[in-house]
Amino acid sequence: MNRAEKAALQLRAVDVLQMLKETRTYDELAEVTGLPAGDLNRYVNGHVLPSAERAREVVSGVGHEALGDELEARIEVDDEGYVDNSAAVFDQAFLDLVAPVAADAYEFERPDAVLTAATDGITLAAAMASYFGARCVYAKKSKETAVEEFVEARQRLQSGIELTYYLPASSLSAGDTVLVVDDLIRSGETQELLLDIADHAGATVGGVFALIAVGDEGTERAAALTDAPVGALVDVEP
Ligand SMILES: Nc1ncnc2[nH]cnc12
């Protein structure tokens, strides 16, 4: 880890601690993290940075579980199992915290591009792309005007409707590593489309990530299509 990476890790840990502190006292934060309340006060207020070792523990240990809890508190599931995740996907600051924690938890390879489908996955993709210093690219259900060449993938959905997604061909190059993300994974149909697009572009898949997995059909389907890690921050019963 070079100095810049160390500083980035320390600042990420401070972000996670500040998020946790919003709903906790310092004593409660000490209990969650196992760190002394006085030290936590100095980290949260930005007077002192945690050591790299402490920062790593916060980001990978506490961060993962706490962000999962925070996400669960932000989503509403209706009687038919449909999820309203607006409070998560509309909050870029929250997603900025998710990115390093997800990257760490699933050991995703650093991608050249983060690929999603318009529209709900875009804010998460932007956060992941920013964290990795990668491009954020998204496929759409319509062809963007003035773009000449597209990579496309078509699929017949369970409903019988055929859906085609288009990605400007210039946005992915052969040999790129791509992280496929979306806000939610349920049937895995969208992920299959995105994996197809990556394949048509000659890109290598470095991982598949969603904020929320509704049941395990989608993650199992994605895992059958790639050797790369597949993960979701929280699981919701279908
Ligand atoms: N919001 C949502 N909740 C549950 N399943 C879905 N499949 C697609 N969108 C969904």
C-alpha cells in the first residue's frame, strides 16, 4: 500500500465512522468498533486519522455489517416482494460508502469500466467507478442519437416481452475488465444481458455486484455465467 492508498483508506474509515455516528453515541460506536470512545471522537471530528490497520478493520469489518443494516433500514418491501430502494439509490453519499466496502468484501479486481443498465443502477455504478478510478458505462433500452455503433444484447423475459439493451460500442474495448453492477438482482435477467454485452465487447468480467438480492435465483444465475465473484450487500426474501 503506497501513501496515497493509505490516506484513501484512512479517509474512507472516517466516512464510515461518521455515518455510524449519526445514529449512535460515542460509547455505542466504541462497542460496535471495539475502539476507544476518545479515539473515535478524534477520528469523527477529523482531528486525527486512524492508523491504516484500524482503518482496514473499520472498512472491512464494521463497515460491511453496518452498511448492510443501514441499507435494510432504507428499503421498503411491499406485500408482493417488490422493493422500494429510492432512499438508497438517490443518496450518492451513502453509495460512496458502499463502494469500498463492497470492493473489499468481494475482492473485485480493479475494473477498467463499471457496467450497468439504465437507470436505477447508474448512481451505484458511478460510486463504484469513482472509487476504482474506472469509467462508468450504462446500457439503455433505446439507441442514443448520434451514436453510430452499439454493442447490443437481446433477451426474452419471463413475461414473454423481448428486451434489447444498447451500449455505445466505443465505451468498452476488447480486453477491458468490467464490473457489472445494478441496484437489485432478482431473476438475473438484467445481469445476463449485461454479461452478454461484456462478452460481445470482448471484455473480461471482474465481478457482479448488486445492493440487494431478492431471493437467490439471480445471484445463482449470474454465478453460473461467470467465474468472477458475485455478491450483494443485503438479501431480501422473495
Ligand atoms: N423493485 C423491485 N423489487 C423487486 N423485484 C424487482 N425486479 C425488478 N425490480 C424490482
